[in-house]
Amino acid sequence: MDEESKSLPSKENFSEWYNEVLMTAQVMDVRYPVKGLYVWYPFGFSIRKKVYNLLRSLMDVDHQECYFPMLIPKTELLKESEHIKGFEDEVYWVTHGGLTPLEIPLALRPTSETAIYPMYKLWIRSHADLPLKLYQIVNTFRYETKQTRPLIRLREITSFKEAHTAHATWEDAERQVQEAIGIYSDFFTKLAIPFIICKRPDWDKFPGADYTMAFDTLMPNGRTLQIGTVHHLGTRFARTFEIMYEDAKGERQYVNQTCYGISERCIAAVIGIHGDNKGLVLPPNASPTQVVIIPIVFKSGGAEILDACKKVRAILNEAGIATVLDDSSERPGAKYYKWEMKGVPFRIEIGPRDLKSNSVMLVRRDGVKESLPMDGLPSAISGRLMDFQAELLKRASESMWSRIKDCSTLDEARSQIESGVARLAWCGEKACGLEMENATGGKLLGEPQGMTGGGACPVCGKPAGRVVLVARSY
């Protein structure tokens, strides 16, 4: 079978399609001999760099990037009892240095609160040190016992962006929560990922937090994927780690804190939501290559065509459009297959006819073709890249919202979550929320931001002044 005739499984069989596209497009190699650990191919890593540089550009406006160690002493990890209880089954422990048993075991960070906050205690002295807004992009480790899946459910999360902020008051921290929600909303919009923001129920909030806000998106198989979280920590960790400041009156006060994280699940969402049966479909903001140029060369005139291709590559790159020229000896069909699989937004073909008319043939990743004049090409391409980005977001948003349905009974909700998300009235009682999960087989995502409703709670029948979303989730 030659390369041009290979095909992926149908995306309707999402799990099989997803695993195959990661390998065939050379995003990740799943064959590493430790369960839940995967290898980034160079091409996949270039997507990671593009996405996380976008995230850095948003964070760096008023945060500072830093780095804290991976190893956390057991004495620090165990200080916050509720926090560690949320992770105790998932911690990897280092017990020996070489052949020598360690006096204090060291944990591979499952998350970094207990690594960072002992240092915050040393750094924060007065109100002049606040607010403190730091973030890092690191790997974290969790002994995941459920079925692992590349980029989605891992034992080594390779690309965890976690921000940790400290503030004078609870209200200041609350404003930071809203700022973080704004940053994440901007980030996911730039990746053309539609999302829902929910306040998680108390039994599913981050261990030790006052409350948790979560970003979820909907994958093609009807499962929701949590792609970001924002936590208001109040003074819980500050009291545990004795993080205090001297206020303007000279009195000692505990800081109020927030933390918020995004992992490589954001890349899984881009791949899963936009990809098709030909491979990846990358939004221009997430694609390391935005335009690939393919020379269409026949028996004669090859040098002239190649010169024209190099000229177009130069002017597009100079205009800030990431462009490559594929002048390899492969046939055009094989090149089309290769770059479609890698999800490059636009392909430019230049052949004898285009050369004669001083134009190029532009082919979008979704197959739309048009001839464009060489004159003014960078401006024309830039505008069309923006249009393509917007179309991908519009298409994905319409798909997601069309699969969120109002349900008045648990039976309706159980049927609905086979393909999407159920929206139900809820009285707010924990027992009723847990029964919703038990009866439907789904997860209660929480109260969605910006959605209101009424009716009766389908469990107890009491009037409900709020709505919740229930879905199957990863």
C-alpha cells in the first residue's frame, strides 16, 4: 500500500481514530514501555511549542514565569490533610538515593502547591509584596489507575501550566479568579476550542479550595473533557504554610490565594474537535506551519517554478506567515497526503499555468480552492487565515451547543448523555446531585456560568432555582 492510499479509521470510531492520528501524523508515539507515558515526536512538540507560546504571551502580561523543583518532601506534602487526601492514591514516591534509603521520602509532584507555598512563606513579608503572581510550565506525575490515553489521561503530564497567586484579601483573590477565567477564555478562543464554564459541586472541587471553576469542552464521541480549572483557595493553604503579610496598620494577616492550571489536554481538544478522516486540522494559531508550498513540476520549466515557490515562501515568511516549501522528490499526491495529515491550514500550488497568470492556487485544509494573484499575496493569505480560524471556531461552537439539551427527567438525561450533555434543574442538595450521577451514569459538571433555569429537581421534586450539566466525561 503506497502512502497516498493509506487512510485513517473513520472519526465516527473516535477512540480508534484518535490513537491512530496521533501516530500517523507523528504527534505522539504511544509505544514507550511504561503505561501512561508517551513520547512527543518533533512535529508534535512543535505544536506544543506553538500552543504554549501563545499561552505564555497571555500569562506574561502580568504574571512572571518561574520554576520549582519536582521533588517534594513527604513532610511538606502531608501538611495539608484535605489536599493530600485528594491525591494520596496517585503519588509516586522516591524512597532511595541510589542504594541508600532516604530519611524523608520524596514525592514526584502531583501538583505544586506544597512545593511552592513553603517558599511563599519566605518571600512574602508585607502588603508591598502583594499581589504575587507566578506560573510555571512543568511535568507532573499521578499514578493513574483508570485507562490511560495520550494527552488526555496520563501518568506523566508533560505540559502542566500552573499559576499560583497571593493577595491581601478574599475579594482581591476573587478578582484574580475572574481575571484567570478571562485569560483562559481568550486562550481557548484563540485555539478555536468552544467551552463551558461550570462551578464544580463541593464534592468535586480542588482539595483544599473554597471553590473551583472549570472549563469543559465536548469531544466528538459525546464525552466532555476538562481543559482548564481555576481555584479560589481562600486562606486554607496560607494557614497551613503560615504565609502571612504585614498590612498597612502593622498587623499580621494571612494571604488569600488562587491557583489555576491547563495541561496538554488543550492540544487533545484541538486534535479531537477539528480533525477529520484525512488527519489533523489545525487552527492557524495552533499550527507550526500555516502554509505549505507545493511545486507542480512537469518535464520542463522546473527551475522557473521552483524559483517562484522560493520567492513566495520568502515574502510570506517576511510577513509573519509560517511557510515551508516542500521541494522533495515525492509526487504531488504524496505531498498532499502528508501535509493534510499534519493539518496545515493552507496549501499553495504553483505550476506552469499559475506562473503564466502570475498567480497561485490556494487550497484550504477543508478542500476549498481559489486562485489568488501574486500581487498582494501576504495580505490576502493573512485575511484568509483569520477567516479560516473564525470558521473553525464557529463550526465547533455550533456543534457543541447543539448537543446540550434540556432534560426534565433522569431517564431523558441518561439517554441524552450518550451523545452530548444534559441540562437539568437542581435543588442544590448534595444527595440529589449524587443521585443524578448514579442514575444517569454521568458526572455532574456543576452550575454553568451564564445559564439560568427553573423547574423541579428531577430527584426530589422541589422547586429548583438553578441548572446543572451532566455528561459522560474523561
